[in-house]
Amino acid sequence: MNEDKYKRLKDYVNQSLIPSAILSVEKLPDGKCGEVQFRVINEAFKKSYYDMFANTEHDAHIEYDGFEKEIENQLYTMHLPKEPNFEDVCFRAAWNKEYINTYVDTTRMYGFWTQDILNPIVEECDDPGCSFCQFSYTLNKELDTGKFAAVSPDIASFVIKSCLELRGEKKFQESMEIVTKEIREYTDSYAASTITIDDDFKSFEVVSASVADNKINVRDVFSRIPYSIVDSWKELVKQTNSIIIKDEHDMAAMKERAPEWVKTLRENGVVSLCLVPFLHQNAIIGYLYITNFDVSHLVRIKETIELISFFLGSEVANHLFLQRLEYLSNIDMLTGVYNRNCMNVNVDELSLKLEFNPRPLSVAFCDLNGLKSINDNGGHDQGDKLLVYAADVLKEVFTDDKIYRAGGDEFVIVSFSSAADFENKIRILRKKASDPDWLYFAIGYYHDPDSGNLRLAMRYADERMYEDKDKFYEAYPEKRR
């Protein structure tokens, strides 16, 4: 760049009170974005970058006065990670002469919300393969609702409508299905879904899904995708607020970073994709996942999904919190089966339903023989291990039935399987739980073929369990409590 042009551009960016730079953007022979360089920066840009990067290993030796030379005529990736989304908006501003204003959550990367402003520049670049644009930005420690809400009317209308749906009277699942369908239609995509992540259990769940022609089941597709691939997205979004793949060029670039994921995308016919994380307290709790969208409206779609994901994330976080509360109130934390509180509530509800609609049912009471002896001889840790093992055996045998820990060493099973199936499960349980020195259940069960009297069935099963327990202690008197 000759000196006169540099001076003109320098005077231009110096008129800006916020950090501002002139970028040169290369267009490759195939029409894609090539190298993006900082060509001219103003003093505010220099100070902002110095504050962010002066203490990094790369720039620790550089004094402030010389920092300008370390930025101008350098690739933007010298200080920032390569970001396809950023390159895309630079290319559109420089070559398509678009004016672009975005406000994005970059707190996980830099600790700030970032407003990016890009304008085309009339000044021609010396290299015909390059074009200029102006890049300016502002940083906010906290969300600036004014900037966040400064979107076009059609985007605002869509987001408000979705928020009202989420806050309506419908159940969470139903609302999420409706909003997901509306997102798919708004983005003109083939499929859209929302996914939650559970890092503790190394699992994920498709919460809602919508497909244009209903020819595929999104949940079936994701059931074949290992957790490791979904978990890898955390690293991919560390340095961006969303992942957008708009063409084969982007897909090839993503393949270098996530080959296993891209393999699954291609196997499922995905050629374009939007992936936006749901954040809660700066942690990822899920994602909005959109495939094969209308890339001709990329700017509008990107702005919309990033905005709506902010609200979806709040709804998902609230839902997960309520789910956790429900789990803690209904699950026995030691064994993982339902607790007595849950059993009492379920029995009340089932008893009422069965009064009006009787159906065959079976109940079993399973009490651990010799638990006190194991606690006395091996300590309570050994007793806890036995309880956990006992619950695991019950879960293995009674896979489709409700299992409750009714007391310290007592478990209750309520089943609606046939009498023959239930008796077969009891036979299997007796084989698995007949070690007098470890796991030995006293078992009492009762099948009610038609009356639907759950409480009476529980009483009969409990009485038979005590008869079975007496037989055990007659055979092993040394283990009697």
C-alpha cells in the first residue's frame, strides 16, 4: 500500500472513537474468502489489542509504542483464532458491499460481549484480488440489552413470538417442539433440533426435533452418534459463539478439526449446518442444531438463531433445574431406584386410577437377609455396597417395572406384566439372590388378576415376604438380627 493511500485510510479510521481497523480481504479464484489482514488501525484499536494481548507469550516482549507495527499488515489470525464466521462477514462487507452489525456473546473467549460493525470501503486495494472493509467493535462486560435488541423487525417479531410460546401454558416439551418446528420453517432448513448435555453421565438427549418431510427420525439418527462426538463440540465452540457450515469449503475446513463428526454429517446427507450452544453460568448445557438451511439468507439466519438461542438456553436451564429437583425428591441417592416418598405418591395415584379402571397387577416385597450381620462384621460401607448391588440386580431383572426402596433393606416392585412373566422374573431373582453370605432376598409376591386393589396386593406380598424371611433364619440362625 502506497503512503498516500495509507494516510487517507489512517485519517479515516482515526475519526472513529471506538476501536477501528481497515481490513484487506482476499478473494480466491473459486470465489471463496482467502487471507484477511489488518492494514490500518486507529489508536483505540491499538490500545484495546495491547490490553488484551500484551501479556500473552507471543507479545510479552513488545512495548506499547511498537505494538502498532505488530498488527498492521498482519493476518488477523496472528492474535485471534481462525474464525470462519468472522471471515464470512468480512468477505461480505468487502466484496458484497454489505453493512453488517452483530452483537454476540464472546464471554467464554474474551470475557466480553462483542458488537462487531463492518462497513464496505470505497478505496480500492492495490491488489485486484483484495478488497477493503472497515471493522470496528465495542466490548461490554455485561449484556447490553439495547444492542442485543437492535435487530430487524422480522427477526424481533419471530423471536418475541417464540419467547411467548416458551412462556405459555403448554408443557416444556410441547413448547420446545413447537418452537423447534418454527425455527426450521424460519430458516428453511431440512431439520432442526435441540439437544441437552449431561457431562456427569456422559450422555446427551434430543429434547425436540422437526424434519421437513418427516422421512427421518432425528432421535434415531443421534442414537447412532457416540457421546464423544457431541462432547467434542465444546472445543469447537470455545472460540466462537456458533458454528456455521455453509458449503463444502467450510465442511472441508471443519473436517481438519473434527473428522469423526464430519464423517457422520456426510453419512446423513448434511451439506450445511448451524450449531449454537445453550449457555448457563458460562457452561454449555445444550445446543440448537440445524441442518441443510437456506444459505442465501445466512446473515438473517445467523443473527436470529444466536438471539433465540439466548432465550432457549434460559428455558433449558430452568427445565434441567426442575428435572434435577424432581430427581432428588424421587430417587434414592444410594441405589438409584425410586425412594419411599415417590412410592407413597405413586401408590396413591395408582390406587385411585385402579379403582375406576381395574387391571391385572403384581407386587413383590424383597427384603435383604443378613444386612445387619454384614454391617456388624464388615462395616456400613460394606452394607452400602450390598444395597447398591441388590438394587442393580433388581434393575437387571425387573427392567420394565417400578422399583422402590421402601426402607433401609426393603425394596418393593410394582408391575403390570402378565402373571407368567412376573413369576419368571421372581424365579430369576431367586437364582441371582441366594447367597447367604452376601445377597439373599426374602421375597414375597402377589398377583391380582382383576380387582385392581393395589394396597391389598401390597399387604399380601408383605406378609409372604416375612414368611420367606422366617424360613431363611430357620436355615441360618446365626444371621438372625
